[in-house]
Amino acid sequence: MSIDKIIVSSADSKYFNLLKELYLSLKKNNILDDYHFAVLDTGMDKDQINYLKEHDIKIKNAKWNTAVPQYKILGREHLKTQVARAYLPEYFQNYKIYIWLDADTWINDAKSFL
């Protein structure tokens, strides 16, 4: 059986621990039996990226998919995900269903998700 559904989130190094809690909640509730999990990287460090790779989590660097003036960015690279969410099929191809969950989300009960 191939998996055609994906859950996507994002994080920088400051939000990594929240992202990890999200991942662990999905795993604990067996949601990852039916979904792949992917992350848009907006500034994680090497150890954090290695953790994700060790758990077979798909990772892509977030980018500005459309022109955004520098005066609106002001060094806040994490804002890339505000734009990137609209382009998830370009980052992670060949899925039928894309679900976005912010890194500070976690699932306590699989029934609330499914």
C-alpha cells in the first residue's frame, strides 16, 4: 500500500523542540501509519536536521516562492512558511492530500485528527 497523504510543518532552531513534540504525538497515535511527515526548514541546526533524517522525515529548505519586499522580511526567515504553505505540492510531489500543522500543534487523540 502506498501512502498518498502527507502532513507538513516547519521549524527553525528555536521551534525544533515543538516540532519534535508534534512528530512524537503523530507517531504515538499511529497517524504516521497512514501519512508521511515532512518539514520545511527555516533555520534548523545540523543536529536537528540529523534527528529528522534519522526518523525518515522528509526535509526541504523553505524558500520565498513569490517576491516579498525586504522591508517586510527584516531577517525573519521563518516567515517563508507563510508563503510556502501555498506551494506544498511543489516541495513534496505526488501526494493527493496535504495537511499543514504548525509546529506548536500536537495530537492527543487520533480520533480528533482522523
